[in-house]
Amino acid sequence: MIDTVLVKDRNGKQEEILSGLDYSTFQLDQELNTTWQISFTVYKLADSLLAFNLVQNKALVKWHGQWFRIEQATMDATDTVPTKQVTAVHIWFGVSAIRPNITPTTTDDTATPPSYSATKLMQLAFNGNTFGYSWEIKGKDDTTQISSMGRQSALDILNNYIISQMGWVVTADNFHIIVQSLDSFRHETGKVINYFGNTHNVNIQWDTTSLVNACRIYGKNNIYLGEYVNQDSINQYGKWYGDDVTSDTATSKNQLVGAAGKEVDASAIPTSTMTTAYEGNVDDYKLGDMITLNVPPLDFSQELMCSQISATPYTGDPITITWTTGTVNKAGVKSLLQMQNQMSLQLKEVSKYHNRTIVGFTTVDGGESVVNYEPAATTSNT
């Protein structure tokens, strides 16, 4: 079903149906906490001149009940019919224009940084704004310690503290901003995506280039106080040291464990990406959905959280669903670690059958086959 798309001038005085829109070019891109935008091409037609002229930078476009603001536009007059190619970003990202009245603060190294609740941060960011934004906290409130706070936009407060420091999720219903913990945001669906069923393409990537899971801690007078490690990561990948954590005043490891943990834990899990070409409707899944992904050729079945969707919903092409990107989707990272552990166990199991015949392996098409497994030859220096 094709959705009616509306365009409205930035002052809200004129609104028209965008009848010249080429739905075959319409694309949705949505990623947890970072991206929510649509892009498309619109034609200058005889019966849609007003709508075509309303398509300008900072004008508003309504799709699926949500308003997006046109931020990028290109006009093309080289063909017989003039066109405009536009990218419109969801209205909630406009909170970057809100500049709260913040008095810069910095906590002395010897003092305990003050705690800010999510409620306090949202009040600081949005109370008194003149752009029409409202806000809501879903689930339990939470706090975080902030040692230094400077002048910044409401979007900076969301990114720096709510998302990055607290690990929370930001969503929106037009001008209504919603923040909540990842556990509160994720929701069970009981749905399953099956390889060779409603997907025929699954891609998994890991990047350990920047992996760090340990650091040394030094205090006053450069005294060595010990180290901080992420043992789960070490068990999987071995120990990889990052920069030392130091302080001119600390006299015990406990005084720096928080800072060390924040640095190490953020890089202890490798950047991981799993994408699925889902064959279905764009509305079948939304961000936060917990879905079981079954991929028999890779010998795993995991429940993962949908963290990114990219689609051209009116072309019939598969929808790209991304299950996790880096450490943002902590639930997905945990699942991918479980999957890697599972693969490691499978490797150990298969290694037992060196030079032996294995009977009864189930093949992709459901049949059975008899195979001889012969690992690649290895060499050693003696």
C-alpha cells in the first residue's frame, strides 16, 4: 500500500499532497540513536506545481504519521521533466537548535563528580524551549556522574550523557522526545526470521582493530596501582592493553576503577555488524524488536535486537535489517559473543574428527551426506 506524502512550508501556512513523488526512489534509513531520514525524487508535473515548489530546504514532509524536515535538495533540469532529489531528516533532530542556558562546571580531581538523573538532564535540555518539543522518560529513572559540563545544545546533552554515558535510547513521536534504558526499549515479539525462508542473505562482520580489554593504573607519584580488565573479552580474544589510566592525586586503585572501566569496557567488544536482507514489509519490524534469527548454514540460532532498518518500501526489494552496530546495541553484542563462543566450540568438536569419516551431517536442503574431514596441513619449527 502506497502512503500519501504531504509537504508543508516551514511556516506551516501551506500544505499539499506530494503527487509528483516517484515512489520507486523512496528510501527509508533508520538507525538506533543516530539516524532517521527519508529520501526521494519528486517531478514537476502540471497538476503538482504548488507541491513541487513547496519542496525546499527546511520545508516539512509527512510520511507514516511522522514529520521530516528537508535538509538536502538538488534540482535537476537536464531531463524533459525537472526533478528535485531530497533528503528529509526526522523532526526530532531539530533539537540541535535548542541552546540551554548552562553555566560551565568542572569537578576537581579529588572530589566526587555530581550525579545527574535522566530527569534532571532532560529538564536542563528542554525546559523553556520555544520550538514546541516535549519529553518523556519511560521506565525507571537513572543517574550518571558528570565531572565536566560546558555549554552545548539539547542534542549534545542527549548524545553525550543520555546515549553515550548512560547507554540509553532516544526515540521520538514527532516533537515528543522519549528516552529510556535499553532494557526498557527492547521488546519481545516471538517472531522468527529463517534463512531460506524469509531471508536469503545474512552477512556477519567483526572488526577487532581497535579492541582494548585491559589497562594499567597509575596514581600519585606515578605509583603502579594495578590494572583493570574486561575478563569476558579476554576469555574470547586474549589480553590487549590500551593507554594507561593515571592521576596525580589517586592513592588507591578503587579511586580510578570507574574511569578505567569506562575506557576499557567501551572498547572490549569488537565492532560487530550483522545484516539481513529480509523479504517482507517495512512495517513488519521496528527498532527494539527482539527477533530470533535462524541460519542453519552457519549453525546458529540467536535472538537479536533490531537496531537499524534500511528500505525502499515501494519497490518490492528486500529490506536490510541490521542487528547490531558496535557497542551501541549491547543486547546484540552479547548475542554475537555467544555466537562466536558457539562457533569456537563447534571448531573444537570438528577438530576431534581429524582423518575420520563423519556420517549423518545434515545438509542445507535437509538431506544427509557422508564426508571426509581433513584439516589443512600445519607446520611447526622444532
